Amino acid sequence: MKRRTSRTPFEVRTSTIHGTGAFATSQIRKGTRIIEYVGERISHEEADHRYMNESRKDHHTFLFAVDKKTCIDAAVDGNDARFINHSCQPNCAAYNVNGRIFIEAIRTIEAGTELTYDYAFEMDEPDTPSVRKRYACRCGSIKCRGTLLKRRRKRKNIGALRLH
Ligand SMILES: [Zn+2]
């Protein structure tokens, strides 16, 4: 059975940032809860097991790190939230509400604008040039920090993880 998601104020189409993106179909006011990030809830060990050994070329995984124990794998029973791209200057943010993840508008977004949030990846891997390259950011914003990785020494309440 195909999963039916509730009506969302965005559509999914090709993005200049990365692959497929989510674009507002009407104005979305600041503070609007846009969509819940859903999928199968798995351990980090299981996430590593599923994806770490696969070739990343043309392979998409949709992992969101909820906390130290749990990841959401949106490749299994996920909804369109998994298509929202990263930006270093985002118009949305992901909030953890009792372990559920919601994407909310952090400013008013006009119709046609791509929805983005800061993935702020947290990596166990050492920070090497090849890791940097794998997580290179092409968001194109003026404030682009050049990577999807979390800025060092800056505290954030949650870290999102989505590997391409
Ligand atoms: Zn960027």
C-alpha cells in the first residue's frame, strides 16, 4: 500500500542544489509546521550496517539522526520530507519534539522558493579532505560554509544526517 501523506504546501521537483528538492506551492508563514520527517526508526548501528558499505555513487540514503540512539531511515516508509535539501542559509529548521522530527518555516517563504534546512551532519569519521569532499555543499548561499558537516564547537539541539 502506498503511504498517503497529509497535504503539504510544497511540491517535489528537480533542484539546482541537489537532485530533487521541495518547493513552496504557496506562501508559507514563519513558524508553520510544514511536515513531519518520517520513516523507519532504527539504531545508528543498523544505519551504518545498511549504508556505510554501499557505494555512494547514485545511491541515496535518507537518514536523520534523532538522538544518540535512533535514526530515521526515510528510504523505508518515508514521506516527501526526505527531499528537502540542505542549505547553509536555510528557511526551515528541524525540531525534535519528544523524538519526533518536524520541519518548520523559520521565516516566511514565498511560493516557488525551495525549502531548505541545515543538516548539520555529525560525523564519526576523521575530518579528511575526502570526507570534506563527500559532504561538500553547493547550496549557493552567501553564507555557504562549503560543507554539510556541522560547524565545529557550535552547539545545536539536533543533528540531521542524510547521506547522498
Ligand atoms: Zn552551503
